[in-house]
Amino acid sequence: MGRRWRLPARPKLVSLRTTFAVSFAAVTAAVTILVGILSYGSAARLVRVDQQSVFTQVVQDVRDEVRQHAMGPEDFSSSRPGHDLVRPARTDVQVLGAQGQIVDHGSPVLPVTARDEAVAVARPAGKVVQHKDVRVDEDLFRIATVSLGDGRGAVQVAQEFSDTEDLLRALQQRTLILMSAVVVAAGLFGWWLARRITRRLVVLTSAAEDVARTRQLGIQVPVAGLDEVGRLGRAFDRMLGRLAQSEEDQRRLVQDAGHELRTPLTSLRTNISLLRRIDELPPATREELVADLGQEARELTDLVNELVDLAAGQSDSEPPQRVDLADLAEDVAGLARRRTGRDVRLRTSGDTTTEGRPGMLQRAISNLVDNAAKFDRDGTAPIEVCITGPARPGTVRVEVRDRGPGIAEGDLIRIFDRFYRAADARSLPGSGLGLSIVREVAAAHGGAPFAYRRAGGGAVIGFTVGGGYTGSGGDDA
């Protein structure tokens, strides 16, 4: 049998809510544990140091007393007045005789070692021997034995510190319980906070998944707020709107293009069918048929080129840059003079530079000049191209003026629609896409097209640009 391959296991997804809650609890736990350890360590150290300093001071007081005064074991008897000076809280005192025997036992009785007996018979006063961690009746003591001098005996001073350690252990347990409670509370609070923060992200994720599943771009994203999540939701909603508008534009473009292409293709098909009987046609009819074929082929070519230009205007990859519209208009005017033989005059005023894509802007100006030359084919008056800037800060205005037949009032608001052609212009060549391209270019550069009838006859058609290249067009002129 051949080797069976297994698909790699799909990674288990961890929700952002869980990640946020766990991270919040982990950070809180780390901080709480660190603070707890440092706090307990500091408290325990202070308590132990304080206890040690008290014991050291008591021992030092006894040494000073026996050095300054010749004292015997009876002077430290528990029945003698003044013994409280060496018997502070949790301090036990036991007196040894000249041979190291206990003459006044403490409570509890403290153990006596050979070292303690040696101190009791010592000649110098104030000699000390210390014992640490001495267990007496389940309690721990630290003991210091101080000689009285001249072999008269010694005084044993003991301090109990097992109670202190018990207190510190209780403090440690309470600290651990408190830290555990803080960690649990932090986890619960982190979960609640993560749920509150990610609730809108969950809605946004569901909307994105619905779009991916249904491919419906008209889904509303119910996300509000002024923070980053709210901004993300609004940006996502605008993106869906733009995508839906782009999809609608593409659909309309395909439908309109199919409608406009159908007419010249039908005419071409009819004329091509006549070519099969061209030998039967008279010479004049042949010439007319060939001319019609050439004209229809040119119109079809122009329509395809304008469709390509329109699509390129919507997805132009040319990078935006600083461009002078006066220079672009000069190039367009020169080309139009050579191509049409018409007088094209350029007028400029003010700062005519703007931020945009030179190819798109030149295409828009060229379409305006071509439109003026087409509708004023037999005119003798010059075509005027006026570049004015700035009409307001950051804007430039482009106008093309002609002395043609003008534009009817009812057509002024529709001449920038795709494939729209006025009734008196349908006999002229063209597809009705030239001014639509102008509108797309103007909208992509933060401006708008305009058209109005010129005083004395003719039309003024143009557009404004301003605010830099935005990369988005619109359907509203």
C-alpha cells in the first residue's frame, strides 16, 4: 500500500477576547506577585531587624550595668525591685551562680551549656556568649549569657522569636490569599473588559464574514464610537460602499458598452453581408458601401478606445505628482492645431499647478478640445482654452470655450453621463464617453465638471481640480 498523506492540522483559533483577558490576568498576576513578594520581604526584614535590635540593646544594657557596678546574682533575682529593666516583653531572664548553677530560673527554664558555665566563672565582667535558635518547650529563643565578673556568676537573657515567625507565616499566608484573590478578580475583570472592548470587533468580524460568504457588498456595519474600533468600522463601511459603487459602475459600464457596441456591429454585419454581392452593385453604391464600412470601423475603434480610456481613468497606476495644467494644455492645443487645422488659443492666469496624475488630466483637457472641435466643425472662431488658478486655495479651473451650436438647457445636466448624446448631436461621430471621462478625472482630483451656454453663442465646458488626487470618482457631476 502506498503512503497515505495527511493534511496538516488546522490551527486552533484563539479569540481576541480570550487573548486579551489572559494577557490582562497574566500581567496583573506578575505585578501582584512581584509586589507581594517585595512587600512581604520588606515587612519580614523590618520585623526581624527590629526584634534583633531590641535584643541587642537589652544585652548591651546588662553589660553596661555589670561593668559599672559590682553586682551579684541576687541583684538580678526576680524578687528584687528594678528587675523590669532587663525584662521587656517576650524577654526571659535566668540567673546563674558562681559554679554555673541556676539560682533563679527563668520562665521557661533556659538550658545551661558548658560555655555558659565558663562565662559564669569568668573574671572580667560583661563577657558575653550567644546562642541562636535554641528550642525550649516547642518555642525558639536566642540566648545571651553575660558574666558578672570575679566568678560571681552570670545572667542569661533570652528572647523568644517563634511568635514573630508565626506572625510572619500568617502574614505570608494572607499575602498569598490576597494575591490569589487579586489575580482571580483581575482575570474576571479582564474578561469583562475584553468582552466590552471586542464586542464591536465581533460585530465587524461577522459583517466581514457575511460579505465573504454572500458576496453582498450592501451590508451595513453597525459600529459606532469615536475610538480606533469606531474608526475601523466606519472605514470598513465606507470601503464596502466604495466597492459596491465600483461594482455598480462596472455593471453599468458593461451594459452601456454592450448597448452602444450593438449598433455599429449590427451596421457592420449588414454591410459585410452586402459585400457578398458587391459585383452586382453599381460603382457608386460600391464606393458608398466601402466608405460606410470605413466610417463604422473608425467609430467602433473610437468607441473601444474611449472605453479603454474610461477604464484606465478608474484604475490608473500612474503615480500622483506636482503638475502644471498650463503645460498640459499647451501640448493639447498644439496637437489639436495639427490634427484639425483649427486655431486653438491658450490663456492662463495665476498659479496653475496642482497635485495629480498628468496622463489623466491631459486626457480630460484633450477630450474637451476634441468635443469643441467636433461640434464646431465648420466654425472659424478660435477655440479658447483658459486655465485659471487658484479660484480658491488649492484649486485650478480649466475651461474650453467654443462658438458652436451651444447646448440646450435640458442637456446641460446630462452631458457628462456615460453614452449620453444630445438629440442634435446624434448624427455626429462619437460615443458620448468623452465628457464622462472628464467627469471621472475631475472627481478623482477633488473637483467637478461644469457646463453652461456662452454669451453670444457656443458653450463653455470645463472642470475644476483641487485638494490633490483622491483616487475616487463619483457619479454626481
